[in-house]
Amino acid sequence: MANTYHQIYLQTIFAVKFRKASIQPNWKSELFGVIGNLINESGSKTLIVNGVEDHVHCFLGLKPAISVSDLMQSVKAKSSKWVNENGLCNHRFEWQSGYGCFSYSHSHIDRVFRYVRNQEEHHKKVSFLDEYKKLLESFGLDYDERYIFHEPK
């Protein structure tokens, strides 16, 4: 659209179903590349995708013509399909329902980028559940424990 300007920076977080440690080191960077490409195909812009064996962080510039829920539905469905079609797990790979989404100003780009890039180091000190609850609380979001990502089974 002519004369339409936007700056919408979001971090989304989603977990493997039942938080199984399914994302393996030998294919995780390829999965994160697939997720980044899916974000870009929506017209949004991937800044970084990273995570650990049980969850993923996406930091992106959102195209305002697409809703976050439509983007996440597409990214999660198509990336899990990619994992399954390539036979990367010995079980059916699925993402847990839901996701977290947090917005940032332009002045936070470097800090959030570094945070997402350093997920492996970060999670040596902080559990995913503690990290996620801290994000929800720091953004002033009320949440129901019943709908927080489940502990691994």
C-alpha cells in the first residue's frame, strides 16, 4: 500500500507437543531455516529463529496485512509437516497448541536478537517454564496455569 509504514516487532514462542525434547541438534538449524522461510513467505521478515530441543523462539517484523494467529497457524502446521515428511523423528512430530507473542520497540531489537540467539546458554540456567512465566509476568499478562505449556511427560 502506498504511504503505509509500519514497525511491528514480535517475538513468538511455541513448544513441541508435551514438550518432548524432539528437536535434534543434527537437524534443528534446518528446521529453524524452514520456519524463517515460512515467516518470510507471509510477507513478514524473519530477524532470527532459534531455540532448544523442546521449544522455538521467532523474532520477526510482522507485515500488518497478516494476523499473528494466521501466521503462527501456518508456520506451525507447515514446519511440523516438514519434520514428519522428512522422517526426522521416530514418532509423529507436533507442536503444542497455542503460542506466546510479545511486542517490542525498535530500540529493543539488538537485545531481543541476542536473547533469541543465545537460547542454549540461557537454558543452562533457566527452565523453559520459568522463562515463559517470567515473560508473561514482565508484559503484565494474566494467565491461567491450566493453559501454560505442559511439563514433559
